[in-house]
Amino acid sequence: MSADLYQLQSTLGIVFNDPDLLKLALTHSSFINENPGTAPVSYERLEFLGDAVLGLVIAEKLYHDLSGAPEGELTRLRAALVRREMLAQIAKSFSLGDYLYLGIGEEAGGGRQKPINLAGAFESLIAAVYIDKGFDAARTFILNLFGPQMHQQADQAAGSNYKSKLQEVMQASRQITPEYQIVSASGPDHDRNFTVEVKVGDEVLGQGCGKSKKTAEMEAARAALKSLKQT
């Protein structure tokens, strides 16, 4: 049996006007198969709607936040954010699996932790919020949960754009490709700090630091572009 749905609503900060809608959003087809008559359908119809709402909210956010990104980059970022593994990861962050209504067989097979179940229930939950509270509430719900992942994806996109822009500038002005070199790496394996220089030949154009090599390279490219504008 699933955990207390009052607790889930408390965790989400949402009180449903229609509690049956919330329960439907968490009802797996295996539960209905083993308990006929307990619910009209599983959460699959809601999952269909939730997928559409999620895609729109993420697309809208990326469109406004990354005004300089081309269509292809926006499509890639949206796909990365709404993939099954990401949805399951976010669902686990608020223990959504604990609240699923599963059949005995699915429960025994580890159904509460299966990415396909977590992702499907998460999209169904989004649809339930949308139906019960409206689009603005659904948007807020989604963006609150996706915030860290969206910032990370945006930073990576910005990093790629900085490095691409610097390469374009160097190719146009000097017909040479900049190279990135790690200057130092410190800290334990779980908390590393990298310092990277970007160079053309022996000339250092910029230096950057970060928790990963990619982030440090991004910062180095950003510093180089800033320096080149001032020269």
C-alpha cells in the first residue's frame, strides 16, 4: 500500500481540490489488474497530458532564458531535461515511489524504484496539478523541481557557446584554434577544483576555475573573450 497522500501533499506544498485525481495519478496498471473496480483507469492517460505540459513549460523557460541559443541547441537541452532518467531522478528527490499504488507482483519486482514507473507517475502528477490547479500552478510546480537541473544545463550550454565563440574569433583573426590546458587540480575526488588556461601558441588568453574541467574551460573562454574585447 502507498504511503499517506497527505504527507505527499505536504511535501509538495499542494493541497488538491480533488484528492481522487491525485490518487489516480499514482495508480499503476498492475494495481488495477489485481484490484478491478478500484479505479477506472491507470495513470497512463494523465501521463500523456503531463508529458505535453512538461514539454511546454521547459520549452518556454529555455526560450526566454537562452535568448541567443539556436533552435537545435534548445531542442537538445529540452530533450536532456525531459528524458526518463532525469524525470526518475527528480521523482526520487521527493520519494514519489513511496506513494505509488502497485500490484503485488510489481511491488515485489522493485516497482517503486523503476525509472519507467517513476517517470510515468511524475508526468501524471504534473497533469493532475494542471487539471486541479491550472497552468500557472503546474508551471511553478515544474520549475521548482527542475531548477537545479535547468541551471546546470544552461551553464553547460553557455560553456559550449563561450568556447565556440572564442574558436570563431581566433579562426577569423589568427586562423588558429585555441587549446585548453589544466594548470592545477586540487581537493579530494568528490570535491575537486580545476584551474584551466586557454592559449594560442604560447600566449595565454584567459584562465578559469571550476568544479569540473568543463566548467573551468568555460570560465577560461569567458575570460578570454572579455579580455579580447578590451584589447
